[in-house]
Amino acid sequence: MSKQDSKFFNIFSLVLGILIVITVVLFAMARSVGDNTQKAHLLSDPKYVAAVEGRVGEAAVAVVGQDNSALAIAPAAGVGPLVAVALPDDGPAVYETVCGACHLNGIAGAPRSDDKAAWAPRIAQGTTTLYKHAIEGYQGKGGYMPPKGGRVDLTDELVQAAVDHMIAKAQ
Ligand code: HEC
């Protein structure tokens, strides 16, 4: 860089710096002037005041020791009491609603319930092992069988019944 260039560069940087400082100062001044004028006008504007009162006026505050029943939130129309998702209540029903999600079409590496070749060696392990794997979950070579097929709310007996149902289908 020639001497002249670096001199120009220095001056140019200085000018830029000064301009930035002026910008910041102007911005701060504008804010403070705005607070005393525009903001004051805004806060006393009837429309603004009405809007705020509309919102604050509705606000309900519960007070200790007083009857606050008026504050109770009414349930939205059409929303009944929460109903627990119905539990399937026998082996085939569990199979249809839960296990079939994977075992019907062999999703996620699950042995298809009608794939006799896939089931023969599994059945050969004995029902105790199959029950255990179905209830506690099982990581096999083909994939992961989640505990109770992901429905841990099912009883062990229902899962066993579903296993029985699957075994019957695979024979
Ligand atoms: C999210 C998918 C999925 C669901 C839902 C599912 N399974 Fe499985 N299941 C698998 C997979 C994957 C395997 C194969 C694991 C392996 O051997 O690689 C398997 C394997 C099995 C086996 C054989 C275990 C063994 O030792 O060979 C049984 C029994 C079984 N499932 C029963 C059930 C029952 C009963 C249900 C319903 C309550 C169910 N599964 C729901 C994915 C699922």
C-alpha cells in the first residue's frame, strides 16, 4: 500500500467511525424525545385506553377468602368428560388393535403372523420364551419387538392371549 493510500484509508475509517457514533446518538435522542411526546400521546389516546381497559376489565383475579366460583372456567361446549381409550379385552382383540400394526404385514422386521416358516423356529423356543419376549420386549436379529407391542397398559394375561392367538395363526 502506498503512503497516500494508507492515509486515505485512515481518514476514511475515522469518518466512518464518527458517522456511526452520530447515528447512535441520534437514535438515542429520537427515543428519548419520542418517549416524552409520541408515547405520552399514545398512552392517553382514548382508543388505546379503551383497548387496555377492555382487556384488564375482564381479567379475573381469585381472592383468598372470597367466593371465587364465578371464576371457574366453563368447559368448552361439546367436550365431554375424558374417556379412557378402550382396552381390548381378549387375545384376538389385542392382536387386531396392537400387534397387527407390525405383525400383520411384517412392518419393522416383525415376523408376519401368517409366515409359518418365520414362526416355526420361534414357536420351537417354547411359549414361555415367547410370552417373555412379548411382555418384556425383545431385540432380535430382524428388529425390535417393543414391550407389550408398545401398549404397556395391557395386562400380561392379555399379551399372552395375543401371543396364543398369533401362534394359532402361524400353525
Ligand atoms: C412396533 C412393531 C411391533 C408391534 C406393535 C408388536 N411387535 Fe411383536 N415383534 C416385532 C418385531 C420386529 C419382532 C421380531 C424381533 C426379532 O426376532 O428380530 C417381533 C417378534 C415377536 C414375537 C417373537 C419373539 C421371539 O422370541 O421370536 C412375539 C411372540 C411377538 N412379537 C408378539 C407380539 C405381540 C403379542 C404383540 C402385541 C401385543 C406384538 N408382538 C406387537 C415388532 C412388533
